Amino acid sequence: MKKTKIFAAVIAAAAIILAGASFYTVAENEYAVITQFGKIQYVVSEPGANFKVPFIQTVRYIPKELKIYDIAQSDVITSDKKSMIADDYILWRITDPVKFAQTLNYSISSAEDRSSVAAYNATKNVISSMTQDEIIATRGTKLTEMITKSANASIGQYGIEIVKTEIKLLDLPDDNKEAVYERMISERNNIAASYAAAGNSEAQKIRNETDKNVSVMLAEAKKQAAVLEAEGESEYMKKLAEAYNDESKADFYSYIRSLDALKNSIQGDDKTIILDKDSAIAQIFY
């Protein structure tokens, strides 16, 4: 009975050991590389539980999440022989676990070294192909994309992808910073002055065109006013002619106009007026 229990316990332990050696799990952020006698058989990239041949096949895990690595600050030389200081970091990941395992023997530190060297060389090559002014004008997303593309050209053989080479610092050495800044300020002032001159020229054109249009509109308005005034005067004279179209009405009109003339000729406090007997005003009193 005792031997039977011992045998059962041994069988159970063996089953547990066998199960532990046969099953493995893969996390969402890793690859599982299955090897047999040191040779890679296949790679599992989907998360979950899996089966392998116990004691013959082994599992090596490789991370597949995005990793960050800070590169040491370094001096770089532009195409016009100007010195600049570059400080980068990279975002990288393993995209081909088989190449990574075969070339770098599963070493993350080796991958970081290879990636940093590729990013440093790419930064140096891109900057050395441009003048300092071109770099200052280009830095940002465009310059980052150029460096990242160049870095990936030599790193793919290791199963690694550099997702982004970000420049934390791209600055000038202290000894020539002030001179460059003064030149940049001068250039910006020249650009601003050219914009201001162009704006003033355009504004003057608009003012001239507006003044011309106003003059044309005023001339046209005066012309229309003169025409209307002439038409009104003509209509007024026509109405007068119709109102005084017989001799009696004409005499009365002449009488009223003469009185108006007499009234307008009397000025000041002295209301005395001396008229020649032959004057038109004197005739109305005969």
C-alpha cells in the first residue's frame, strides 16, 4: 500500500514536470522563439498558452514593445565646417525576432549599441551634408525624418527598426552662438523690412486706385447734378411760362418781381429810396 502511494506520487510529480516542460505562455508584449538543439524552429507572436516538445524544445522570449535609448551628446560638423552639438534619443523595437536572435544572440544591450551607433552615424552624415543655415531652417520634423530614414538603412540586418530618432538638442557651441544669433536676427529684420516694403507698396496702389475711383464717382455725381439742375431750371421756366402766358399775368409777375427788387435794394435803417422816373421800379407806381 505504501509502495503504491509512493509510485502514485512519483507519477504525479512526473506528470507535473512533464506538463511544465510541455506548455508555455506568451505575453502580449513579447515574442516566443522555439529552438530545438540550438536551432530556431518557429516564432510565436500571438499571446496565449502554447505546447512544445518537452525536454527537446526550449523557449526564448524577446520583447516586442517600443523601447527608448538615450544617445550621448556629441559634436557634429556641417558642410560649411561649422561645429554644432547634437543630443539624440531613439525609439526602437525588434521587428524580426529570428534575425535578432541569429545576429545579436538575444542581447538587448547589443541591440541598443547597434541602434545608437546607427543613429549617431545618421545624425553626423545628414548634418555634414547641409550648411549650418540649412540645418537651422530644417530642424524639426523634416530633419528628424531624414536622420531616422538614414539610420534604418543600416540597422535592418539585425531585425531592428528605429521608429524615430528625436533630437533633444541641436545647438551651437558657446563660442560662436552670439555671432550666429546676431546674423539670424539681421536676416529676420531684412525679411521683415522686405515684407513691410511690399505691404506699403500694395497699400499705396490700393489708395491710388481708391482715390481714382472716388474722383470718377464725384465727377459723375457732379455731372448728374448739373444735368438734374438744368432739367429742373428748364422745368421751372416752363412752368413760369405756362403760369404767365397772357399779358395780364405777365404784368402782375413783373409787378411782383419789381417789388422784390425794390425790397432788396433798401438796406439799413434808412428806408428812403430815390428813383429815376424812367426806372422800371418807378414805373410800377404810375
